[in-house]
Amino acid sequence: MFNPNPVAWFEMPVTDMQRARHFYHHVFAVEFEMLEMGTDLMAMFPFDHAKPGSSGALVQGPDYEPCSKGCMVYFECADVAPLLAKVEHAGGKLLLNKTSIGEHGFIGMFLDSEGNKVGMHSQQ
């Protein structure tokens, strides 16, 4: 059976783990759990198994290359605007200010410190 919320995990490539961790900590105020898996270094985003949704990790390794094209991850937040305001100060580049998507809420987009295109979504 197909899960109506099908994403179970995501991995975001990084070239400089310290810089990437600083960027996401500054924008989203998250702490990361570090994990090494073979040649890959992973910074795990927080995850609560009792709540719906998924989590993922920043990953630095030989098979990971940041990209601004392809799949995008959208982070859910209470309000897109105040988080987007932190992006450039943290070393990213703002691509799309808070924009209405009608009854589905609001989105914004940015390039992170590593060059990945990332989105944010909020209902308000």
C-alpha cells in the first residue's frame, strides 16, 4: 500500500560538514547527531518517531555532490519569513521570498551554504 506521506528519509550532500552544520543550526536552530558510516560522515537532523513526517541527514562522502538542480527538500516550519531572513547571514543565498501557494500555505527557497536548492513551507 502506498503511504500518503511517502518520504521516509532524505540525504543532503555537503562538501564542508562544519560549514553546513553551522548553516542549518543558524537558520533552523537544530542540533545534529554525528554518525560515520563507512567513508561517509552524516549529521542527522532531529527526529521523533512518535510524530508523522520524516527526517534525514547532511552527508559528506565520495558519492555525494551538492546540486541546485534535481530533487528538492522542503522543510516544514511555523512561518517561512523569519527563517528565510537568516539564510544570507548564515552563508546561503535567498532565491524566493515568502510566496503564497493559495490554500496550501506559503513557500520560500534558498541555496544552502553548500549549493543545494532547498525549500521551506508553512501554513501561515
